[in-house]
Amino acid sequence: MCGIVGCIGHEKSVAFLLEGLEKLEYRGYDSAGIAVHGGDELKVYKARGKLENLRNLLNGNSSSYSLKAGIGHIRWATHGVPNETNAHPHISSENKVSIVHNGIIENYKELKRELSERGVEFKSQTDTEVIAHLIEDFLNQGHEFCDAIRHALKKLDGAYALGVIFKEDPETLYAARKSAPLIVGVGKNRNFIASDAPAILEHTKRVIYLEDNEIAQIKSSSYKILDLEGNILKKKVETLPWEPVSVSKMGYKHFMLKEIHEQPDVIRQTLFDKLRSTDQPLNLKEVKLTRQQLENLDRIQVIACGTSLHAALVGKYLIEEFTGVPVDVEASSEYIYKRAIVSKNSITIGVSQSGETADTLTAIKQAKAKGSHVLVITNRPDSTMAREADSLLPVNAGFEVSVAATKSYSAQLMAFYLLAIFLAEIKNSLPAERIEEYKKELIQLPQKIEMILSNKEKIHECAIKFHNTRNFIYIARGINFPVALEGALKLKEISYINATGYPAGELKHGPIAMLDETIPVLSVLAPGKVYEKVLSNSEESKARNANMIAVTSEENEHLEQVFDFIINIPYTDEVFSPILTTIPLQLLAYYIAEFLGKDIDQPRNLAKSVTVE
Ligand code: M6R
């Protein structure tokens, strides 16, 4: 949510800032801007909307003193509408300081009032602008550059990752962090800052992870990290576990479509890494609990947001079914305002693609503070959550560019399958033959997904028929109920069509009142325990004239009578069906959004990494 970059010592600072921002565009696209030294002043360029608009603005107008400090920002608006005035970088009244910020300053109104009473004029409606004025205020009181920042930070409540440059100190780039991600990239005669690794990977893999309440004072060939009292800290330089990221769509029209098609390989890779043989017990060495602790485990709580929350709900079903251990799943944003209950034999699992989602990060910190062992399932082993974890289970889906999560969700599901089997083996809660069958079936799944991906006509047809509908309902039961939620979320976020997922048995308790011929109802019908039940709930909907769509591996005449569209998928055991049933729902959402001409990879109002509460 908002991305910041900065550099010092780079001979093409403007080009670096623009390229860096391009790699961070998944974090927001309400506006973009940069600030650089130009002549004897700070020059700020900003444009509303996507980065492309800033590029157009800068075309032929990017003169700056290279090698000097520069900062850039990509915005996801929190305070103030997305316009040019509210775009970052912000600059202080006397043009001495320019800053970029990711986070929210909670006491900004109070600070703004104080500064306004002293004659400072505010140009924007943002919470950020106060920081620039505050720093300038301390400069004017005689503090040197870094001290001015330190004193200003002490007055702030809330979250920030900051990049700061000064007109009078062109050879230094400053950065600071509290509850928002920020790394310092250490290069050769040039250094960088960024909200996330992809922005600097082409330039360096050596980074320092800034912690809360730390300030970086960065020159082209040296740096100092200080605390808020001005003490110099010793920090480790770490190596990023990534290669430079390819942002290529590889011939696909959108990243989302490419990422949907990557799912078989993502699952194959996970199985190759973790499931070498089907007749040997799984060894999840990433889980840093003793055998005794695992045997005694009697409760698990899982916290996550959005799509990761849906993966967690499938995980709940699996762990409970395989081990009998009760699992509570909660949205992180709800968890953090409740009494955190942890017990001796329980653990907490945080699930997050980005590993930076503010609500989930706060939730796992709270659970850890209460003494819970925290296991993090994330696609980003270099993230803040990964560094907070007691156990880290990376999911290795590769960089996911599209805001709508697809391959990371499948990878999270795989993590839960492996974890559930691992626990079942330790607790001896399933017969060994069943576990072996399960492992064999897991290995078949990538091929079955490929069959769905090579047979998309029906999904396409369905999208043509329903792309103009305003409301969509998804129903399922049991392990596929979270799939209904996920299908509905995918459709909402990229097509802006109102879509809701219900447990099929709940329809008759209210939602059925909405049904008529204008509403499509999509039923996830996996053969197994609840198949007949979902079918009968589907018949109830058909009787109210709803347009009926099925996603199922069954083929029979009765289904043809109930459903207007049947999307066939290969058969798998009910416990694995979410891996397959999700795929057509991702594709349906994609094709509907495509017919509607929506901005699929960067849907309005969203950002991929939600780093504010
Ligand atoms: O990075 P995280 O998994 O923690 O993100 C959680 C949600 O913000 C995320 O899943 C969001 O719902 C996606 N846009 C869904 O496609």
C-alpha cells in the first residue's frame, strides 16, 4: 500500500526511480511522483493516476543532478482524494525538505493544527504533509538534518516508511521506519531504499532490513543506522533470496491469466521440494516444534485476510478432518481488537502472500507477545512476517504481480495439505494407507489443473452470457464453502460485480428471497459428503428461476435438467477438490472482467500489499 524508492550516487537517478516505481506499482496506482535535486532547488514532479502519466510528464524534462539523492512514490490514497496536490513527494513551506511516505500518521490533525497556528500553510489534504513541515521546523530551530528528522519522528503517532531529501544536503538520502516495510539496498558507490525488494534487485541483492524506530543516513559509499536517540546501531547486511524479477506477461494478455496458468507448476514445485516419496513420513523441518510439542498440540488459531483467509478456511477443514485438532480461523482485522487467547499447547498460524499485511502482522505480534508459537505461511520469505515467525513455511509461488491473488492461494492450499498430513502422521490420526493414497492424489493434481486450463470453452461461454449481470451468488458446503467465498471475491475485485458466497444450506434462511431470473447461482458440486445436499439446495434455487451454473466432475442427465451451464472438471477426492474447483472460478472472474474491459491486473481502489490498518 504505497511504495517508496530512493537512491544516492546513481548517475541516472530519474531513470532508476521510474524503474523502481514500476516494480512497486502493485502497491498502488492513484498517483506517482519523484523529487530530485535540480540546480539549487528540489524539483518535484507528480501526476495523478498510473505511473505512465508521470512518465509522460517527465518525457524530455527529467534533468536533475545525477549522483545526488532522489526519492519516488506510488500512492494508494488513504487521506485526501487521488489528485496531483495530494500526490507525494510533499515539500515543506520553504522548499528545504521533500518526503515520501507509506503509512498513516494518526495524530496528523493535532500536528497540523499546531503548525497552522504558527503560520504554516498546508497545500494538501494528506496526513503526510505534516512530516515535511515538522522536519523543516526543527531545521529552522537549528538542528542538523538527521536530528531534525529524529525530533520530528518523536512527535508522530502511527505508521511510516519514509524517504527524505534535503535541499541543503544533496549528498545524503534519509529513511526511517515504523510499522511499514522498508529496506536499504547496499550497492557499489550507490545505495538505495525501497518498500520492497523487486525495486532494487537489478542493482543489488545486499540489504539491511530497517526495524521500527530506526533511521538510515545514507551516502553513496557509506551509511549509518541510528535509533531515535541518535545512537549508531550495528546492523547485519543480508542477501535477498531472489533473482531480478521478470515483469513479463510471457505472451498472456494479463498477469492474472499468466499466474492462473502457472498454478500446475507452482504445485509441482512444492511437491518436488516437500513430498519426495509417498510411503515415507513427511518431514516439514520448517515447523520448529519438538515431536512432543506436536503430539500435544490441542488447538490451532489461524489469522489472515482476503484470499489468504479463504485458504486458511480450507486449512481449518483439512486439519480438523485429518487430526481432530480444533482450528479457529479469524480475519486479522477482527482478531487484533479482541482478547487474544493462547494456551500452552496451541499455536498461531499467520497466512499472507505478501508477508506485509498490516492487520496480520499486528495479529501475529499480539499472539507472539502472549507466548504463542507463531508459524507463518507466506510467499515472501524476505518479508516482515517471515522475520517475526518462530516457524516459517514459505510457499514459493514466485512473484505474483496481479492484485487478484491466484497462484499464491493454490500454493497456500498446498502448504495446508502438507501441514495437515504432517500433523496426522505425527498424531497417528489417520490410517497409513489413507495417508499414502492422499499423497498419491496430491501428485496427480497439477495434471488435473492442466486439463481444466486446456478446456476453457464452457467457462468462456458462461462469461459471455453473464458479464452484464449485476449480482452473482456462489454456493457450496463443507471444504468448498471457502471456494465459494474466494470465487465471489475474485469476481468482485476485478469486475466490480456484486458477488456473495454462501454456505448452500444458508440460502433458505434469507438470501433465497433475492433470487429471480436475473441472478446467476453458481454451485460448487464436488462428489462426496455434501454433494446431494448442495444439489438439493441448487434445485431450490432453480425453482426460484435463478440461472444455474455448476462446477462439478459429475456428468448426468439430472444435472443437465437443473443447470443451465455445467463446467466440468476432473474427479478428485472431496478433500482435494478445492484445488480444482477454484480454477474455473478464477477463470470465470477473469473472462467476465475482460468482457467488461476492466483493468484486470490493477483493479480500482485496490493495492496488492495492504500495509495500513
Ligand atoms: O498479502 P496477503 O495475503 O496478506 O493479502 C491479503 C489480502 O489483502 C489479499 O488476499 C487480497 O484480498 C487480494 N487482493 C485477493 O485477491
